Amino acid sequence: MSQPKTTWEDLARLGWPIYDVYKKANESRGGTMNGIGDIFLNSGIAADYQWWSYNTTIGKPYVLGKTPKNISQEEVAWSYDNTHNNQEHNEEWTESWTNTNSATLTVTNSVTITLSSSITIANVASSGFDISVSLEASSSKTEERSYTLTRSWPMNVGPGEKLTLYRNITTLAKSSNMDFGIANGSLLGTKGDKYGDHYYWGRYVNTLCNNPRGRLDLMGSSSNITYAFRLVRETADRRKVVTPLAVDVYEAKDADNAHESKDDIGVHDSKRHSKGEKDSKAVRGVVKAVWGDGEAQIMVAAPDGE
């Protein structure tokens, strides 16, 4: 996509009205210019000599500081109290859940200079997504990837024991911004009395105007929701034994169809029923995904000089 050419209005919005640019250009050639009619931006002698100036975004999105939201919630998925029985209790428990990775790119302010109609940001907020978005104010686009997983575990509760399955849901959110300005190598044209054996001279816009920059507020937020499980066994002698449960990850083609592991029992019912008797002392939980808002206080680092 071609870069838009710089206008005097663009430079004025970046803090450089035409007269200020003229004064810097006149100073650079020893005061030999005779007024603002002797300076040209993408027109006149600048066009004749192909001294073009373009608007562009500067570098990659970067942040000076960020406050990622890391929300973790643990809840009881299943529990069986066998402390008053002298026989072992056995059943199988199945969990189905959806891991979700999403990213949203939003233009939160209007762009003050003319830029390309859209911009693509790679790896938005460390999400792994590349997103293209229109540069109009309030423009927004979201990408999402999700897959459903199913896993079964044998629940063996000895006499006098209590066994609890905990479900941990973690949401991580991040954000980022970027800057825009005048492309490296952009030129404007000047004329006037002879200076250094020439009447016409090109001048680098960024050199004259101290690298003018504007802020393109791109709020790139990502959210990654993952699940983990652990068993807590309270033994007959009141010891606690914590066992993290391995999760065999089988990515589904979509969020509605999961590839089951060899020890799955094919339970996808939204109530997460086990194979145990309905009158057992099992407490059955329901997956509740907790979303972080993903917002962060963003400061943009000063761009490097040319």
C-alpha cells in the first residue's frame, strides 16, 4: 500500500506550521530565502526534483510500561466426602472446557495526519494474532481462537478420606500502542538567492522539524483463558496430599467438537455429570470463565532519532 504524501496541514497538526518550517529552512541556507513562497512540499520544485515527503507509522508497537491483568479463579469442580464410611468409593469424572485466545485492536483516537487507510499490527499484545484495522477513530477488530477439551479421571476415595477436584481458570490480558510521523528520507524543496552554488536545495523534513511525531492510540488487548486441575486428598489420618492433574491437550476443529483422549468416556453434557450414582455425595461444579477487561495504563516511549 502506497504511503500518503505529507501536506502542510499534516505538518501543522504535528506542531510545525509552514512559517516555522520556512524559518528553519531559511536558517539552514544562510538566510537566502525571500518568504514562504520559496518553500515547497510535494509541489513546485520539490515535485520537479522528486523531493517527496510521506506520512508513515514509526516502527513497531511498543510500550514503556504496562499493567497486564492476570485473573485467577479457583473453584470446586467435584468433591466426595467418605470420612464416615469404611468402604472405598470409586467413580469416573469428566470435565469439558474451552480454552480461548482472543485479541482486539482498537483505534481509540482520530488520526491527526493522513495515513494509509488501514494498518496491520503483528502479534497484537503478545496474542499471536496479526490484525488489520481501519485508521478511523473508534475502528475495532477482534480475532479469536478457541478449542474444546474433554478429559476424564478416575476418582478413588479410600475409607475415611475426602477427595476434592479443583478447577483453576486463569485470564491474562495485555495492551500496546504506537506512534506515527514523517517517513525517513522525506524531503521538501527550497529556493532563493544562490547558496552554495545553487538556487534550489532539498531539505530533510525530519532534520528541519526535529522528527515530528504524533500519537496513534492503538489499544491492542489480548485475553488468554486457560484451565488447570488439581486433586486434594484428605487422608484418614488428616494429611493433605495435593496432586496436579495432567491435561492431554487435543485441539478440536472448532469449539463444539473435541478430540477425546483414549481414557475419555465421551461425556459432553453441559451439567458435567459423572458416572457415579445420582444419590452419591459428589458435588458437581460448572465451568465459569472469568474475563479480564484487558485495559492497562499505557505510556509510549520516546522514538529514536533518525
